[in-house]
Amino acid sequence: MNERYSRQQLFAPIGKDGQEKISKKHVLLIGAGALGTGNAEALVRAGIGKLTIIDRDYVEWSNLQRQQLYSEEDAKERLPKAIAAKQRLEQINSDVTVAAIVGDATAQELETIVKEQHPNLLIDATDNFETRMIINDVSNKYRIPWIYGACVGSYGISYAFVPGKTPCLHCLLETVPVGGLTCDTAGIISPAVQMVVAYQVAEALKILVEDWQSLRNKLVSFDLWKNQHAAIRVDQVKKDDCPSCGTHPTYPYLSYDMQTKTAVLCGRNSVQIRPAAKREYDLHELAQLFSKQGLQVETNPYLVSVSLGEHRLVVFQDGRALVHGTKDIQEAKTLYYRYLG
């Protein structure tokens, strides 16, 4: 008899019935960085039925201090995080279906996944508020709970949003100070990551076993270095006229016009460029083209990386590119169009 989940089943609020429910549920995880890898590993070890991971980036050396699924070899190969996470997670639990999407979590992409695959829960593991607002609108439009989490330095924050029951992130923005975590250079310590992951996964398990009455229903924040902890009730900030969850929602962040085509990546000297029209590259041909120009090229099945003096251009199959070595969007665009047309 396989006793993989025996200790989890001994926990009365889960039990055998709860474990059966977990095994039939599908979680969509947006982001595969520090919070993403922590959530992913915990859910896969818990026996989730299916985990879909979407992430736009690849593994770098600076990730290894806190992003627990990745190895030095992943950083050397510049493997996309979604792919590296999938490979490691399948080694941890071969019974779980893990799907990896190397791409940007745009409104169109998330809506497509939700409409086609019907996940039971969305988990935020992103590093920017544009994506979080998209998650929030997708959650409310399709009535799927989502769990917010963010951390920087030794500080962290988390909350479980349940459409129709709790206020949404749009409601909270005017009242609760959650906006300062979009992009920061204050660094991060791994215990802050693990604490946020613990709060997120605990709420996730409650939702997956359908123990709704046990949800915390408070926004929790903490600073581990300053020994501070707070839990705030936010029920009263729900707004009837909220454009995302109110009486007549318009879901503004699902509008194409609201989606940033270029973005400075959080905490990094890099810019992402997403072409207005989606384009597919043959990476082998692209690598050959760069090589013929005398450029230093590195490649793997998912991306092409080329050195351009003080800059580095990394191109993905879907046409997205990361320009490293600058935070100047115009400079990044100039390099992008010079080499990619």
C-alpha cells in the first residue's frame, strides 16, 4: 500500500475524503520564481491532480538563493523556469500532471487557459501589479478563487480572494497598503518567502478540500526581521461599484489596451518587449542568423541568447525578448528592432 499521503490524511480537516478531493483538483500557478517554486513543490507533494505553471523568465544564478526547485545546471543552461520546475516536480511526484507554459501571463493567455482547462484555483506568484490585476479580473469573471502573495526584504503579505464573498484586489487598493511590493531593490531573504508560501499553501489546501469556513478571511502581513505581525479584516472595503467585482463589473484589466507591451522587470536591469502582433521564431534559424553576424550566441530548445557588448538579448519562440543591461525602454526597443526587425 502506498503511504505517500498517509500523514496528511491523518490530519482530520483533510482525511481520506479531502485527499481524494485534492487529487482531482487543478491549480493554475502564475509565476515560477521564489513564491512559485515554493507553492509548486508543496502542492505537488500534497498530491494535487494537476498543476499548470506559466512563467516568462529563465533561471539565473541570482535565483538560486531562494527559488528552491532550481539547480546550478538550470542556471548554466538558462532553462525557462516553467520547464525547469516541471522537470524537478515530475521527479518529486510522478502521479501529478504538471503542465509548463513558457510565456507571459497576459489577459488573453490567462483567459484562454481558464476557459479551456477550468482550474479550481489561481495562485499569484508574480512580481508586478499589472499581472495581479489581470488575475483579479479573471478570477471574478470566471468565479475562481485566487491567493495573493508578495514579499520583499523580510516583509510579506497574503490574502485569499473568493469571488462573491470577499472584496477583490481592486477594492483593496484604495484602502490597504499593498502597492509598494511591485518592484523593489531592497533584496529578499528566503524565510520571508517561505512564510508567504506557508500562508498561501495553507489557504490553498482549505479551498481544495472545500473547507470554506476555515479560510482566514484576513489580510496577513509580517516583517520577520522586525518581529512584526498583523492580520487585518478587510470585509468592509468591498465596493458595490467596483469595476472588477461590483454589481456591474467591466473587468477593465482584461482589456487589450490596458496591457503593457514593454516593461522594466522588477529588481533587474532588464526590459521585456512583447511585440504587438504575436510572432513565432524558428530558434535554430535565428541562432544561425546571429552567428553569421559574428555575434556570440548561446541557445537551448526554448530561447536564443546573444551578447551585444554591454547588453544581452534573449529571444523566446513566441517573439518575446528580454534586453538585459538597461532599464531604458526606448534603448531596449532600439536594440530589439535593430536585430529582430
